[in-house]
Amino acid sequence: MDETAFDYCDAGNYPQWDEDHPIHFVGHSAGAQVVRVLQQMLADKKFKGYEDTSENWVLSITSLSGAFNGTTRTYFDGMQPDDGKTMKPLSLLQLCRIGVIIYDWLDIPWLKDYYNFGFDHFNMSRKKLGAWGLVECLLGNAGPFATGDWILTDLTIQGSMGMNSHLQTFPNTFYFSYATKRTTKILGVTVPSGILGIHPLLFIRVLQMSQWRHPPDVPPPYKGYRDEDWQENDGALNTISMTHPRLPIEHPSRLVVNDSDCLPLQPGIWYYKIVEADHILFIVNRERAGVQFDLIYDSIFERCRKHVFRKTPQTLPNQAP
């Protein structure tokens, strides 16, 4: 993740934000890791013109299916398992890369109005690059994929380990995680836990990832690696990856069965739950998730309002001091 992208900041929608007015973050999938990067940047005072930032500007981080330790799906889709940085010449990711480059190069206004990949700052339009510029982008010599700084490299196990090596779990921040899975074990074999409960777009992925085997001719990504640890999944991420940051160094954590067992909450610990759900159950629509959707979000809001504070309970905007 390119930290230079945060060099310029407007006042924002909450100008009062500081250590005395910290805020809660909720992030899904790679968004949970983005919030961790943000907190580390606040701690490291990376924002020009804001020299007084600190990690304490973040009161809590709640992760929904967070991508903390990478996913084996990246290797199915085309990332090389030996380095986690390069792509296989023939793969789904190569097809997507070529399609995105051509889409932006064509620069068709009504298409860009319908969906914009956010690559305008790379100036890939045919009006600026011409035909040779398109060739350079397709060859990987220019454009968004030339530097290796893009999301899939961060989602490999190796890339996530690189990020985690400098992302801290801070002692004054509260951390919560919901790790999802749609697999079960039958006679010791990991398989999808049914058909109807898994979104059609994810069922094949759940099946693929449940049968994951690291290539025998490639060194494992870390000492102590085992295939069986990475077979439980939600169709996009491995369940082991979503509980808490654990590679290359395991951060303090606690499995939660009953919320009341953890009260009073302690900062600096990743409280995590294992939830039966696929990767998009809690973000696509409320109707699909049903009452479970309400229970998850109600519990997040209630916890942040009643149980997460540093000194005294916070005064809510609609309450008198």
C-alpha cells in the first residue's frame, strides 16, 4: 500500500479528530488491513502538516472478514506462490490486468461514468498515451501494475507478512475481529458446508480453497506452515488469516464465545469470533443475511458505545455532557 497517497489531506468531515476525540473504525476484507496501515501512519506522523498525530487517534478497530495474513486464493488466481509478487503468464489475474488497462486506455466517457477504477492519475487515456503507451502498460513497464504496489501483492501470504512486520497492535486501542468460514470437516476432509448458504459466486472458490495444497517444489512461506491450517475459508480469505495478525509474529489475541466473558474489555488484544458466513454475507444486502446481519452490527455499535473507552465513557453527540 503506497503511503505517499496520503500526503495531501483536507480538513475532513470531522475536524475535531485527535487524541482527545478518537474514533472507531470498521473495515471489511482488505479494508481492515487498510485501517491498520492508517493507524500506523498516524503513529509514525506520516501526514504532512499534521505533526501531532498518534496511534491514539484510533479508539477501536473492528474487522469483518479482515485480510490480516493473506489468502491462498491469490495463488489460484495467478500470483506466483514462490515469491507472492509476480503473476503467472497465463492466469485470471493477467486477464483482469489486461482488461483494466484497455478499459482505462479507451477512456469512453459513458463507461467511465458507469465504473471508474480510479486510475486517472496514471494518465492512461489513449488521448495522452497513444498506441505505444498502451503497449508499455500491457508489457508492465508503465501504469498501475508496473511498481508492484497493488492490492494482490499485499494479499499473498508473503506480502501480508511484509506488511505485518511493521504494523503494530497498539496498547491503547481496542481490536475486534469477525473471522468467517463456510467449510466443515467430514472424515478429516475440509469441504464446503452446504450449497444454499454460500453465494453462487463464491461456492467454487470455497471448494477450491478447501482443497489447497502448497506446491511441493516451492519452499513454504514461513516456518511451521501446514496446508490444513489454510483450508478453512469463506470463499475469498482463509479463516486462519482473519482472526488476528499472526505472521510473522503473532499478536495478542483471545477467542470470544460469549461477549460477557470478556468484560471489562482490555486494549491491545485482538478479540475474535468465528462466524458461519461467506465473505460477502454482511456487506451485500441485509435481506440475504437476515437477523444475523442485525445481530452483528447491533453488537458492534453497542460495544463501541458502552464498553470501549480509555478513561470515562464518551458523551454521545445526542447526549448532554
